[in-house]
Amino acid sequence: MMRAFLTILLFFIIGINSLFAQTPHRITGRVIDKNNNAVEAVAVVLSNKETNKIIGTTTSADGSFALKALEGAYTFELSLIGYEKYLLDINVDKELNLGDIVLKEDALFLKEIKITANRVEYDMRGYEYRVGSIEALKNKDLTEILNTAPGVMAANKITLYGSPVVNVYINRRKIVMTEEALLEYLRTYKGASIEKIVVISEPDISARHSGISIRIVTKKEEGGFFSASVRDLLNKDNHVWGANSNIDYRKGKLSFYASGGYMNQNRKKVEITNNDWKSINKKLSDTTTEKTKISPSVNATLGLGYDISKKDYLSAELSFREIDRDQNRDIITENEAGVAKRFKRYNTVAKDPALSLMYVHTFKDASEFTITGDYVGSYKKNEIIGGNINAVGAKEEDAIIKTENNTSTFIGYALYSKRFGQKQSINAGMKYSYITNEAINNNSSFLYKERLLSPFASYSANLKKFGFRVGLTGNWANIDHYNYLDIVPALSVNYYINRKKGNLLSAGYSMAVHRPSISQLNPNAVFSEKDIIVRIGNPNLKSYYGNNFSLALKLLNSYSLSANYRRANDAITSYIYTDEKGTLYQTYTNNARNQAVSAGFNFNKTLFKKLDLNLSATYAYSESYVNGNTTRNNSFSCAFVAFVYLPKSFTFSAEMFANSRKRIGHNAYKKEPVWLDLALAKRVKRWNFKLMVSDLLNSYSRGEKMVIDMGDYIQTVSNRTPSRAYNITVSYNFNWGKAGRGKRAQTQKSDMNSRIGE
């Protein structure tokens, strides 16, 4: 009996030891990329070398993983599409913490990003860049993705082949923000949520907004993001503080977005004005010290979108902007008679509300009908006070000018677009605008009313080697009870040398009707906020025709050569003059004969997988003939932008711009200094930190200079205030509920489960 009991006890002890010996051990770690960012949804697999049994899991949002395994020898494996596979032999005999494991990007996928020819389809608009299926782009932000598109550079601003991008759209919504706020906003979008990017370098006459455009199409995923940024520009003579925030959310058929901004600025500016008379030996010099205070200016946008059905979409957007400005100028005049002191004080209030409605219907054949209604209001109030400063420093007022400008604009737009396969398309529609403006100057007023109706139609075709587009626009205008009718044609042709390599030659001709703006017609004196120039319009100005010819060659998605010629008779041009007190005035003339020719080169490419480089150069010649007097202007401008991706989530950018002289009117031009900006940015999870040194080369002797030539009299205005500043920006991005993240995680988990037989 005792022997039997001891035998049972022995087997029980052996069983207990065996049980403890088979206790699984915990293996943990964290997966990151080369920039120290967590990598989610990585397949984590342990393969037993003796039994070939597989254990697996996937990494969470913070890149961490945890699994359990019995003692033994294993092969540890990490895998994720777009990254190189990670392998490690381990022996499991206790709990293991593998720490941070860095996954390297797959060179094949990187190559796929850089060689975008098979992802880019050129047409008469520009091109379409399909990014939704490029796995290696899914963890990039939208600015990084834009830098992989041919000709696009998103550094301190967004350009296409060196030219500024005027319009940026997210889906159908035009984003209206400052350059700094726009770039921070685009960084909140990740590649996983982007479907395609449409770059419009040659807008159709049916475009709602003219100019170069980039349209970003996102996937319809539930979820949203919030972003906020603060900026402080440090300069003893120019201090700017601002903040921006954005929220974007989608739930089912409803989408919601809102943005807001705030800015406060104090600026001190010193200008030297030299007056030189050729006919007599006389010179006059003014030193102007300007202090500008911009009270807290705000902007806000609120928008709603609703998918009524799979074929019907409705959206509404409301925005408001307000700027308050207070400027003080002390003018010291030194001449033979002694020193005289004058002052001017400018107070400006500007308010701009806007409302936009949009409805889109998609037909069974994929054609679309779009109708929009936009209201834009503008209210500006200026007060200009001038006078002398006496010997004891007191200010004696002798002139007060009060102006108001109220403008209401309604724009209706309708467009029907139909595609025939992938080669042909038709756009037809109509624009209608109604503008009323009342300008008041002290006791005098100017009332302006305009109605404009513009039906349009265009046809484009993309064949194997050739593409062409023809368009026709009719303009019926009623301005102050006078009727105008104009027919405006447009024609452009593409020759596709090699579509896959991105080689094409394009040529175009367009005619345009240029009508005088309200500010050009208003005969009352209006203060110009930017240049401290009193503007006096000419109510007798008339419309005129302009003709434009263009030629461009693009090669290998990286090189661009372009030439342009413009000509116009009876054109409107500005004319600047001054009075005996040195006050600058700007008016307009309608008898100018202008012509201009320009040629440009641009190189845009990603080098060494870490450097985005953009180099552009432009030469321009212009000629203006007014009242027997011909003025000519030659200018050369160049720009260099480099964007470098560094380890540890650092990025470095450099932007340099130089322009020999810039024509700003018939008898005036500007010379600008060489401009150099350097920026260093660091990304830490949801935070972004950026330090930028702007206008690094500027000093008192390298300021902006404006030259006004009036025949026997020349005035030169030099800005001697250095604008070098240190710009500190901190932003925070928070994303939630993105469907793309769940889909990617589910894909990786399914792949892992199939390997372990579940």
C-alpha cells in the first residue's frame, strides 16, 4: 500500500515539474521605422525550428507586440508590405524583450515611387497621378506625396514647375488659407486615405477658378482628424504671432469641416526716398519711419457635405475674415531749407463674409452636372490723417480723408461634363455674376454695377500621339447700363512623344477680354494698404483684348522648357506720379500697347531617395508704349528649393529666390534682394516642430528698391529695414477612426492567420 502511494506521489511530482517546465514565456518588443515612428499592423511570426509550428500576432498602433511561446529554438520574423522582411534566430527559455526593432523600407517600393510614369496619365488638363495603390506611400503625409508628383514642390509653398499653385482642392472643396497654414493642414492627411492627385497646369475655359490647380481626391473613410498650430515670428522690427486649427470629420453620408485662424502683427519699417530732377541740379531726400499695428485679425470657415445618394452630393460653406490695421508714418525731409517733419496715420478695417453652395449629380454614364452659388461680401473702411510735426514734436493735423468701399458679389456657375471612354470629353455650361460696389470718399461717392453672363463649351480628345482641345466663350456684360458682347476662342494641342516616360510637347493660343476692375474705375482717392500709395481710378477706362501664345516641352517627368508671348492693344496699365510733398499716387491709362515674351526652365526631381530638388530660371522682356513714350524692362529670376529627409524624423529645407527687376507699372519697377529661407523640422509622433530663418541674406543695404521714372524726374524708394526673422512653428495632429488603418491591419492579420493555419 505504501509502495503504491509513493509511486503515485512520484508521478504527481514529475507531472508538476513537467507542467512548470512547459509554461510559455512572453516575448515583447516595438517596431519602428528609420524616423523612429511606430509601424502599425506588422505581421509578427515565431516559427519553431523543430516542430515548424507557427505563432503570430500583429503590432498595435504604437508599434508594440506581445506573444507567448514554449521553450525552444525559433525563427523570429517581421513583415509588412513596403518594408524589407526582418529575420532573427532566438532561443526562448525566459521572458524576452527585443526592444525597438527598425524596419527598413523596401528599395523596390521606393523605386516604384520615384518612377511614376506608370502612375501618371497625361491629358489636355495636365496629368492624373494615381497614388492609392502605392503601398510605400501610405505612411507618408500629403506634402511628402506631393513631392513625388512630377513638377510639384511642397516646401515653404506649393509650386508646379516653378510657378505658384493658385488653387488647392480637397475633393471638391477649395482650401483658402495662408501658405503656412495650408501646408500644416495638408500634413494631417496620410497616404492611406489618398486616392489620386489631379494636377491642372492648363485649365479649361469651363474651370470654376482660373489658374494652376491641384485637386486631391481622398477615399470616403469614416473618421476624422484635428490639427492645431501656433507660430511666432521673431524680429525686433517685425513681430508676428498667430495660431490656426482645423477639424475634419466624416460619419456615414455626412462630412463636416471647420478651420480658424488668428494673427497679431507689429511692424517697423524705414524707407529712404530720393528725388532726382534731371533738368535742374536738385535732389530731395525723405526718411520715412512706418509703424504698423495689425490688431488681432481672425478668419473662420465652417462647411458641411452630404451624400444624398450615390449619385447626388450637396455641400454648404460659410467663411468670415476680418483685418484691422493701424499705420503711423513719420516723414523727415532734408534739403537746403532745413529739416521738415510730416506725419500720416492710416486706420483700416476690412471684413469679408462669404457663403458657397454646391450640388453635384452623377449620371449612369459617369457624366456630371455641377451647380454652385457663391456670395462674397467685402467691406473696407480707411481713415487717412496727415499733417506737420512742429518744433516741439506735436502733431498738427491739416488733412483728413475717410473712405468706405462696400462690395457685394454673387456668382452662379453650372457645368455639364461628359467623357466618351478615356479619350474624349465635352464641357458645357454657364457663369453668371452680379456685382454692386459703392465707394465713398469724404462726401463724394462712386456707384458701380455689373452683370456678366458667360456661356461656354469645350471639346477635348486624347489620341495615341496627339491631343487637342478647342473652346469658345461668349461674354455678355451690362456695366452701368452699357452692353458689351464678346466671343473668345481658345485652342491647345499636345504631342505625346512618350507617355510612359512623361515626354510631351504642348502649344496653345487663347484670347481674353480684360475689363477694368472696380478699383481702377473709382475716381476717388483710395489708400493702398501694401505700398502706401494713394490710388485714383479712371472712370473712362474700357475693356480690351489680349492674345497669348504658349509653347512647352516636358521630359522624363522632371524637366520643363516653356516660352510665352503676350500682346495687347489699348491695354490698361498703371501710372505712378508724386506731388510736391512726396506723396505717391497711382492712376491708370487705357492707351497702352503692351507686349511681353518670356522663357523658362525647370528641373524637379528626387535624388538619392532623400533629396527633393527644384531649380527654375525665367527670363522675361516686356515693352509698354504710352503716348509716344516706350519703356522696356528686362528681368531674370531664378529659384532654388531643396527638401532633405534626415534620420530621426528630421527634415531640412532651403529656398532661395532672386529677381533682377520686376515691372509694376508703365513707368515703375522694383528691384528685390536675394531671398534665402532655411528651415529645420522634427516630427515626434503627433507633434511637429519647425524652426525657419527667413530672409537670411537681408541687411540694411540689400532691401527692396522701387524706381519711378517720369522723364526728367526720377524717384527711388529704398526699403532699408532688414526682414531677417526666426519663425518658430509648433503643430499637433490627431487622427481617429480612419478606415484605411483598419483595412491595412486586417489585411496583414489575414495574411498572418493564413500562415499559421487559422
